[in-house]
Amino acid sequence: MPRAIVAYMHCPFCQNPDTKVVDTRESDDGNSIRRRRVCLQCGRRFTTIESTQLLILKRNGDLEPFSRDKVINGVRRACQGRHIDDAALRQLGRQVEERLRASGSAQVTSEQVGMAVLEPLRDVDTIAYLRFASVYRNFSSLDDFEEAVEELRRCAAGKTGGAGKTDETDKTLPAR
């Protein structure tokens, strides 16, 4: 029989630091754990939710918690005037968060967030992808747009079985 986990979680009723975990369950999305605890002093039960926090290191050096809503709102601006439904944007937000969390790092850069947006956005809408990439990658000339359009054509040819996409580097635009 496994031993009970003893944690230093203060009881919200009597403030005793000794509690015991009696049940643990992972959330449906896998981003948090629900623990049912009992206080070893007063015997009362309470629930805690534990989750990891993904932090974004911004260009100015500030750290802020990851916000799926912020990602969706940024992509929504690139989709302005396009017929993209909210469900597709929510799915894109989930994909971006999953990709960032799968990196295994508790802290990622804003550049990594932008890169994580590009591939799923290309699959949602190529015009929105070009808009987002032009701002994110700071396009400065028509050549930048032409290169991005050519990249999209190579990817499209690769998906339809054409001869265009030759390796994994074709998945995203080169960094600027």
C-alpha cells in the first residue's frame, strides 16, 4: 500500500501546516491537478488546485503569465475582414498553448509564442497568416512578401502531393 503524501499546505480552517492528500485527479485538459486534503489537526477536508504557470519573457524583459485569450485576440486582428469562426480561433489558441507547454519549459519568449502561432494560422487562413507574419517578422519590402507567398505555395504543393516541399524547414518562414 503506498504511503500518504504529506504536504505543507496550511489548513484554511485552523492554519495547521500538516495536511494529508487523500485523493488526486488530473483535470481534463491536463494543465492542473485537483487534490482532496484532510487536516491532520482538525480533521476537516478541503480541495486544492495545483497548476503550472507558463511565463512569457517579453522583448522589454518583463515576465507575464501566458494568456490564450491574448494569443487569440492578436490572431483575430490578423483575421479582420476574413470569415474565420471563433471555434477555429479557440482551437488555434489551444494548439499554440499545447505546443508551448510541450517544450517542457516554464518560461518561453514572446518570439517563441509568435513562431508557435504561424503554422496553425497558415492552416486556418493564408491571408491572415501573411498579415500576422508581416507584423511579427517585420516585413520591410515586397521581397519579404514574395518570399512568404512562395513559401505558402511550396507548403500547399507539398500538401497536395506536388513537388515543392522538400524538408521540414519549409514549415515556417525564415527568421528575420
